Amino acid sequence: MNKIFKTRQVIAICLTSILSISLSFSLLDQVTANSGKKSREGLPGRRYGGGSRGCNEDMRGRLTALTPENNLVLTKSAYPYFLFYLPKTSKPTMVELVLQDDNRNIVYEKAFTTDSTGGVINVSLPDSIAPLAMNKMHRWYFSVLCDPKNRAHDIVVDGWIKRVAVNNLWQDKLVKLAKKRHEKLNDSLLANSWKELLQYEKLDVIAQQPLLKLKINKEK
């Protein structure tokens, strides 16, 4: 009888453990499901560029992509803008934007020249290319060409972008606000809104940086 009782007790303990584990996974699934698109769709990438021996020695600060922490830009725009903080340099600098589709084919590739003034620059996709397809992932790379003859010295930030049919996305609000601020640089209300929006993605260190226009090289 004692052996039978012990056997039943062991079985009961095992069943209880299995049910507890099952319940734990169920709760975890619920938490994951309710945690929002931001955490579920986090992808590899980097918002901050590292140093390079081939770059200007006096580059102050780090190249920074003004994108969400999870490296995924969600936008409603067919031809979206990208915003980057480019540190001050001693001379004009060449940068490059590359966009790839979900099969790693290059959709857009363009080199630009910036002046030495540090600040937030914008790069937009031209309407000469096909619009971003809805709900398709694209990979982007933005590079500072420290030594165009040796691309191993590039300083690079990278991430993903996806066009979705959703209003009031963080990236779209950021671009819209950047345009307004560029027109009204001394507007304190716009400045506060800009800071709050950057704080949401822990980018408030960029809030005081000037907004610059990008000089685009002419096609040869």
C-alpha cells in the first residue's frame, strides 16, 4: 500500500509540475502577444556608429540614426525620409545611403556630400524608384566614407524599414516635426515637442543639435 501511495504521490507531483510549466508558457505567450509591435519586431541593427582610424580625427560625437530602439522604422510613406545626426568634422564628408529589399537586392544606392557643420541631416528616397511595397521589409545602411578608397574604414549605422497602413507612426511624426522646426527654428513649442518625441526613443541627447539640409551630388 505504501508503495502504491508513494507512486501516486510522485505522479501527482509530476502532473502538477507539468501544469505549472504549461501555465507559465501560456502566460509568457500572453505577455509577448500584448507587448506591442515594437518589442515583437525588434531586429538586428545599430543606431550608433563606432570610431574609425580612417576618419577625421576631430569628429565630435557619434554618427546616430534617428530611429526606434528596436532598429525597425515603421512608416506610411511610399518615399520615406531618414534622419541622421552627423557629428562636426574638419572638412566636407561623403556619406552613402543603401536600401535593399527582402531578397538583399539593392533598391537604392546614393552617395552625398555634406559640409563640415555637425547636425541632423535628412535623406529621402527619390520618386524615380519604385515606391516601398506595403508590409515588405527593407534593410538600410547609412555610411560615413572615411576613406573612399578603403571601405573597411566606413562608420556605419543600419536597420530596417517597413511600410504599413497605419497613422501617427513615430518616424512619420518625427519627419513632419523636423520639417516644421526647420522652418521655425526659434519656435519653443516645436522645440519642446521635438525633444519629447526624441525622448520616447531615448534620443534626447540629439534634441539640441541643429537641423541641416543635405547637399546632393549631381548625377554624372
